[in-house]
Amino acid sequence: MKAFRQLPLVAQIVVAAVILAGAVLLLLSFTRGAFLHPSLLCSLVLLSIGVHTIKVEVPIGRSSHALSIGYAVSFASLLMLGPGATTWVTMAGGWAECTFRMKSRNPWYQTAFSMSCLALSMEAAARTLAWTGGQGLVGPADVAIRSLVASALVYFLVN
């Protein structure tokens, strides 16, 4: 496990920039209605923490990779509560994914980087959802389905 200062300078800059961008999203969430429905937000945060600790092994070739199904909770949060609250749900899930059921403990910067990456990916998905005409759970199905597919694709590409 490398200390942050032991990383190459370019890696330190990239990691710090992503963590800073995640922190900015977290601060912006206060102005984007993150806490309008506190009980639902708390429920989704707890669900995200729980689901992000479940990892499904996917065999690919001779090896296998872990897949977290937690993004489904993040998308549900996006559709129900919007991007402000979803930042909290996604970051909580990222923290859980990096903290629980790990073979070895992650350094702080790796956890913060992962949390921020997930939040930035979900932010890109939220912007794609809005850009393609999606309105959460209140739009017509023909628009909502295309918007969801587009935003899910962007989420996975950015992530």
C-alpha cells in the first residue's frame, strides 16, 4: 500500500483533481435539493451501503472480476430524488465498496478517489438524462426509456 506522497507526481495531480471535483459535487448538492426528502435519502444511503458491499463474481476468460450492483440504487435515487441527493447515495456506496469485504485495507486517497469517480460518473449520467429529455419518474415512457439507456451508457463509459 503506497502512501499518497509515494505516487508519481502526475498520479498525485490526477487523484487530487478527481477528489476535488467530487468534493465540489458534494458541496453543490446542498444547493441542488439533496436534503428535501431526508428520510428517503437516508434509506437510499443505507441501501446503497448495503448493496455496494455485495459483489458478484463475473468470470471473464481465465479470470473473474467483481461487479457491484450498487449502481441500480444510484439510478433509483437519481430518478426519485435528483442529482443532489444522488451524490450522497453514490458516494456512500463508493465508501462502502472500498471499506467492507476487502482483502486488504485501501489507503484514504484510493477510497476518496473511488467515491469521487462514482459521483462524477453519476453526475454525467444525470446531465445526460436531463439533456435527452428524461425527467425522473414523471416523463412519458418513450422518452424516459431512451433517456435512461443513454444515461446508463454514459455512466459506464465515464466510470
